[in-house]
Amino acid sequence: MRQVMLARRPQLAEIGVFLLVVALPLVFTPFSASPFGDAKVVVLAAGTLALWASGLPLDRKLGLATLAWVGVTAVAALTGVDPSVGLTARTEGQGGGLIVVACAGALAVLGSGLAGELRERARRWFVVTGSIVAVIGVAVRAFPDRMATLLSDIEFIGATLGNQVFAVGLMSAVVAAAIGACVGRGHARVPPRTIALIAFLALGAATFGERSSIVLPVVAGAAALWRARLGSRATIVVGLAVVVPLLAWQ
């Protein structure tokens, strides 16, 4: 049996996870040039640093692969047309830059060392975050004029992500996280409140109006259902909770 190693500073690990799964998707700055990007880069870096400083155990093989990925990105940035852009972070949604790639690589390595209890807590936090994004997405479609005047300089067409495609990607992951609550139930009946939550999250994804609004939630939901290994009846009910709101919105 594999021995689970805990972070040496668990409070920092918890802070880092909270910043990444709650603050990062929701934060925006109404008075900056890139309201949905500027603050997110800061929170991404802060959350990554907090996880790194928490002393999580690292997977050496995964670390070497990540180091190669970040290294290649750094070389490409240095030899590119504009190294200053490639080495920093672009916040207007047209590319990440080395800072974002380095954070993503570090999180891939650090995430494998998170304790199961913190992973489960992060899953619940993530579902709450996605619910907030879904509420904003539905509100924008239902009350476009009122939402447009809420903050005159900001369009919430992509909720707090600032981009419909980014929002769909997030909501698809949230749908999978919500289905994750069913893992371990076997053939047990899924609670109605869980079904209603999954349906609302799928509806939130549908409101962003992209072609990926159908494909990504279905793929994420199917993968989560495969892992959940529910009984056939429960699988059908959860699957319909994802598919019906998507098709109904269309």
C-alpha cells in the first residue's frame, strides 16, 4: 500500500487550494485594462507559491517531465519575436506566456501530492464556485439589460471568466466534480438534490452559447460517470441530468 505523505505546512496547502479553486475563477478587477485577466494572474501565482511552500511531496518522474515542458517553453519565449511577452503573462486572453505555463506545470506536480481529505474539500469548493459562475451565466442570458448596467464597463457574457469558451471549460470540469460526489455509491440511489445541482450546472454551461457548450460537459460527465461506476438506473438518471438541460437550452 502506498504511504500517503502530508504537507509539512498543511495550512499553506489549504490556502493555496482555496486561492486556486475559489478565488481564481471568481476574481476580477473592474478598474483594470484586463478585468478578467490581471487579477487572475496574481491569484494563480499566489496559489501556486502557497502550495509550493506547503512542503507537499513531489513526484520526481512527473517533475522531470514538467521541467522539460517548461524548459522548452522558456527557450521558445526567448527565441520568439517578442521575448518580453513570451516570458511574462498575457492577460487579454490571447495566450499564457511562461508564467502561466510554469504555474500549470508546478500545479501538475504538486497536485499529485495533495491528501485525499484536501482533494475532497477542494472538490466541494469547486462545485460552489461553479454554481456561482452558473448563476451569473444564467442571469446574463435571462436579464441582459440589467446585467449590462450592473458594471457599465464590464460585460459578463463569460461570467467571471471573461470569455465564453473559458467559462464552458470551467463549467464542464465543475459538472464532473459534482458527479464525483456519487463516487463510492455503487448501485445506491443518487440524492435528488445532487441530480438538481448537476442539472443546474449543465444549464449554466449551456447558457454560454458555444458549440463546446454541448460537447465538453457531455464528455466530462461521461468520464466522471465511468469513474463513479453507479448502477445502470443511477447512471441513466445522472446522464439525463447533464444532457437534458443542454439540449433544452438549444
